[in-house]
Amino acid sequence: LYIIVSNPVDIMTYVFTKISGLPENQIIGSGTILDSARLRCGLSEHFKVAQRNIHAYVFGEHGDTSFIPWSAARIAGVNVDDYYEMMPGFEKLDKDAMLTYVQKSGGKIIANKGATFYAVTRGVCKLCSILMAASESVSTVSSMMHGEYGIEDVCLSTLALVGPKGVHGKVPMKLTDEEVEKLKASAEALKS
């Protein structure tokens, strides 16, 4: 199994998949694993709830065209938009600001510390633990698309089932039409 971490991670994953001769399931890009962790951290701080109770992900490229499929973002099983009704007293979440926070966090850290190696290392360690576990786990890793959401021949992050034998398959999370268009735009940006 090979984990691709170097940026541009989606392009590197694609190239390695094409030239290595290895089975695709054995090539895993770190993708938006770190972006998704930053998103859960930001949501945890906003809603004052533990990250383990938050299920939200960043899809697309690890970069400027990534996006958050808010239709599937959950806090303790409740959609983020419905959480306000059930738990009044929270300031309304600025979704655009949250995406900006996720996308720009790495740059801020690099500007202040010179690198983001600690967070990336933690993400890779998590991925390694998934690969060594007895069962599979769902994660936002970069892997080859084969028609999912109408996207072909590009590596980007969606939900994937990952385990000891690598990527077992994609988890077909239901997206809105707008979210599918954002994912396709991300795929086109990577292709170009």
C-alpha cells in the first residue's frame, strides 16, 4: 500500500496510479483528510460539542476548489441547519467563512511556523491506523474516480471505504445537485 502525501496530492495520486502499475486500491492520496479534520475542529468550536459527535467532510481537491457538502453535515445525527432549531442559542454558522477557514488554515500555519508537518503527520498516522485495523473505515482520501457523481479519470476526495487492503470502494453519499456541480468543477480544475 502506498500513501501519497506530497502536494499537489490529487495530481500526484493520479500520476502514481497511472505509472506505477500497482492496483488502484493500493494507492491512496491523503486528499482532504486534513481539511475534514479542520472542518470538524471548526464546527466543534462553533457548536461547543466534541469532534467525535460531528460528521462533516470536505470533498474535491485538496485545494481551492474543495467544498463542504453541507447537506450531509451532521452533529449527533442532526443536520447542521436543523441543529439550531433543536438547540437554540447558537450564533448562525457562516458557512462561507467556515470553508475559508478550512481552505486557508494551512497557509496561515505555514506563514507562522514555516510548515504544516504536525497536522499532516497526524493525518497520515490516522490513515496508517485505518490501514492496519481489523475492519474498514470511511475517510476522505484521494482515489481514482470511475463514474461516481458522473466523474471519470481523476483522483479527488469523496467518502471512501478504506481498510487493510486499501481502498475497498466509494461510499455513495447523497449530494444535492449544487454539490455535485461543485464536485465536477473541482474535477475539471484538477484535469486542467
